[in-house]
Amino acid sequence: MSSSRVFVARLNGLSVFDPLGDEVGRVRDVVTTLAPRGGSNTPLAVGLVVEVPGRRRIFLPLTRVTSIDSGQVITTSQPNMHRFEQRRGETLILAELLDRRVTVRNDGDTFAATVEDLAIDLERNRDWRITKVFVRKGEPEQRQRGLRLRRRTGETLLVDIESVDGLARSGPAQAVDALLEAYEDLKTTDLAEAIHDLSSKRRGEVADALEDERLADVLEELPDDDRVEILINLSLDRAADILEAMQPDDATDLLSELPEAKAEQLLQRMEPDEAAPLRRLLTYEENTAGGLMTSEPVILGPDASVAEALAVVRRQELSPALASLIFVTRPPHDTPTGKLLGVVHIQRLLREPPHEPIGGILDKAIDSVSDSASLAFVTRQLAAYNLVALPVTDSDGRLLGGISVDDVLDHLLPDDWRQRDDLPEDVTHV
């Protein structure tokens, strides 16, 4: 190999290539056993966690890595694509060791420090071992939620791993500054996948440090068990704030997973105008149009211009599915009060003059669905009209909400679809 020492934090995000030069994925972590073995006093780094297309994380043994250099990792062969499952006794360096509080013995001095990075070295027998720890003296500063990472203070030094006590025990709550720096550029879905792979304790620490909007987005992507665990461990006030920041349909799904008394506590802590749509959505059966819909689709009046409509659908918080269709109603333009006049497709908006009122380009051929319509009926309607969103109305034609195709898929797929790769469950990494 061209490099005999590598700092683990610098591996995060590096592209992994097979011998033919095709990109396999990106490095997301390094797996170690921490316990010395193989006749050495230093822990062995056993492999890389690589994220491949489809957001699946696989295990790549370091014995199959031929080169780590020039911002890339080269493998000897196509890696095994089976999903990575962390084994007993294994530790993820980025996810679990960064920011860990340790005790360092160096040059006759003993002091408390925080782990900033670890170095792995290539030995003659081709093993990669953790040999050095980059630490910062003193206790980590408390990071204020919602602020960007501050420049950390305190003397830093590189010490032998044999001089560090406390790497193998979790101890008190860890800071997450270095971990969040490693995750800073991840998309929400990828961050959710990374958080899912953490231990329960570490998930809670990361959740506590994320700003409200970011955590709300992540919870929308996590499996039910993970997001329920995170929410119930937050303070009531913060949990209520997170629910307010989530999409109404996702927040409703999350509340429905909680004990009824806990859900009611959270609803009472929310602002009344934020809680009201959730209470309404909770009255619907799960696999009906009412249970699938969001109470906050894109709604405008017929006098709004094409330019206004395009500005609205550009909002970053809108999913592509919801942004594809504008529901046009008579005043008032809030669910569940305005009468639906028709819909406008985003493609039509792109073909019309900016000053044109959208009331003149309505598509009235699309039938809305009732709040009691079944999941199967909603699915057929989306397929029949080649749509990614549909309006939901009551018997008087008032708009109740909108259903997007991603909500339908969430209910059609198995509950554990985010973790499944349809491979044999008894296969583990080698």
C-alpha cells in the first residue's frame, strides 16, 4: 500500500473503487475490535463500513484493500454486498469513539482528554492496527444546540494508544462535535441510516445535539422503533417542538406509535394551531386516505399568479411529490375549509406566462378521493392518472389534505423496508 498511516476521520466519505476502476461506494466508518489480538498490544482495525447505492451499508475487510491513497480506496475484488451488521465486541470508530472522554498518561503526566481522531498503521503482515490517538486536553465544551460547530479550544497532541485509558468503556454521556463534523455533509436519508446504526445511547446523544429542524427531518426517515425511542427520551417541551417541525402526516404516524397518555401529553405541549391538524389526522384509520394524507399540501387561490405558484413550490421543505401538484380552492385556503376548484401541475406552470392567474389553467379532470377511501383505491387512482399526489375532500367538496405517492409507498412496503435488502438473514460479514 502507498500509505502506512491513515487517520480515520479523513477516510469518511472517500470513494471506494474495485480493481476495474468502478466506484463501489463511500467509506462511512472503520470497524475495530479494540481488544488486542494476534500477538500485538494494539487493537486491530478489521474493516470498513461502506455505503453503496440504495443507502445499504456493507462490510469491506481491510484485508481486501490494496490501496488507501490520493483520496480513494482500492479493493482487490468486488465486495460482498450483504448488509453490515455490527457484531458483539466490535466498535465503530467514527460513530462510537470520537469525542470519547479518556485519561492519558504521557511523559509522566496524567490528564483528562477528549478523542479527536485515531490513526491506523499498516504492519508487515498486512494487518491494520490502531497505534495513535489524537486527543484534546480537558473536558469538551458543551455545544449549544442549533449553532454551528465552534472552534474547539485546548492543547492537542498525538499519543500512543497504550497511553490512553477509557477507549473501551462508554462511561458518561459523550460529546458529539467530531461525529457531527463527520456527518455534516450527509443528506437526511443518509444521516438517518447512520444514526440507525448507532447504539441506543449514542443515538440519544446525537439526537440531543441536532438542531430541531434537522432532527425532525431525520425522524421522518427513521424506522418506528428508533424514532419512538428518541422522542420519548427527549424532554416534553423539546419533543413537542420536534413534532411541530415535522410534516403533519409523519408527526401523526409517530404519535400513533406512542402510548395514548404520552401522545396526549405531547399534544397539550404543542401550540394549539399546530396540534389541531394532528388531532384531526389521528381520528382516521391508518390505511385510509385520511390516514395517509398530509394536512399541509400546497394550496393557493385561483387569483394567484403562475410566478407566485412557482415560488411556493420552490420551498425546500416540500417533498418533490407534494411540490408537483397545487390544489386550488376558494377562500379560506386552509384545510379543512376551502372548497376544491381543481389542481395545477407544475409542468403546466412552466409553460405559462408568469403573470397568468392559475385559475385559468386548472385541471378539473382529476377526481379527488374521500377521506374514507381505501389504500388500494388511492393507489389505483394515482396509477390511473399517472400522478404523484392526489387531493382528499369531504362530501361537500372541501379540501381536507393531499396524499403523495411516497406516503402510499410507505404503507405498501413492509414495516422494516428501510432495513431490508432481501438477502438471507443468516448471512453476516466475513
